[in-house]
Amino acid sequence: MEMAYRERWGAEIAKMRQVLARLAMTEECKWGKPTYTVEGKNIVIMQGLKEYFALGFFQGALLKDPQKLLVQLGHVRAGRVMKFTSVEEITAKAATIRAYVREAIAVEKAGLRVEWKKTSDMPIPEELTERFRKDPRFKRAFDALTPGRQRSYLYHFAAAKRAATRVARIEKAVPAIFEGRGLLDRR
């Protein structure tokens, strides 16, 4: 798998290394991928994916992104990626890439971090409130979960558009919640 990534995006990796070479960062290999750090702190990582090559910014959500080049993948809070499909595209955007990376270094040196959402700030679907009202033992089990597990469940339940789907998701999660497991925990 790793070999295919290097073969498929080898030219883009080489070009991105050239673009990043003049910046005061150290290249390391983390998670099997070229990762650039400043004073041991992660700044950017190169990732070759199926459809595109990405430069991932660990604290990308904190960058100004005037050109709207940063993309949020999934539900990550802080990370953002810049997508490329060719060496030519990287070459054309070299100055912009360097400007974004310089800003990312400044963000890291300033110690800025994306604020984590507090569980108390998340909406509780009325179907879950009703389930808690009917079953105080279930409410205690939910409250005993770690904040991250609680947020994961709340997000999962609230993401359903229909009330019936929310109820079904809650019912399916009941055994795991009583066992203290998170939504993504393996048995």
C-alpha cells in the first residue's frame, strides 16, 4: 500500500519537498508519511490518496485561508488539507503554499489550538431526552461515559433527519452505553 502511494505520487512528493525546502522546518517520517515539524510540533503532512495528493495542515482550521484552498475531511476539528492532482498545480501554487505554511508555523509557535466543543454545548435530541426520562438508569450510564464518547453518541443521534431513525439509533446504542463503550469502540 505504502509503495503504491510513493509510486503514484512520487513526482508530487518531490515537488512539494522543493516548495517546502526553504522553510525552517524539519522533515520526519510519521505514520509512514513525510511530516514537517518545528521544535517537535507537527505543522504539515504529505498524504497520497486515491484521487489526489494532499498537504495536510494539523491546525488548519486556525488559518485565515483567503483563497479557500483548505478542505475539512470528515468531522475533524483542527486539521485541513490542500488538495492537488499534479506537479503543475503544486508549481503554480508554490508561493501560496509557502504563505499558508508560514502562517501554520506562526500558529504553532503562538501555541494556538482549536477549541474543543464541550459536551454541554451540544444539543440533546428530544428522543434521547425522552429515553432518559423513561429510564433514569440509562441516563446515569450515559452520564458515566467519557465526554468524548458522549459527544460521539450525541452527534450520531442528532445527525439522523427523521425521528424514527434517531429512536432506532438510540435503541441500538443502549447495550453499548450500559457497558460503558463508545460508539466506535470494538467489542
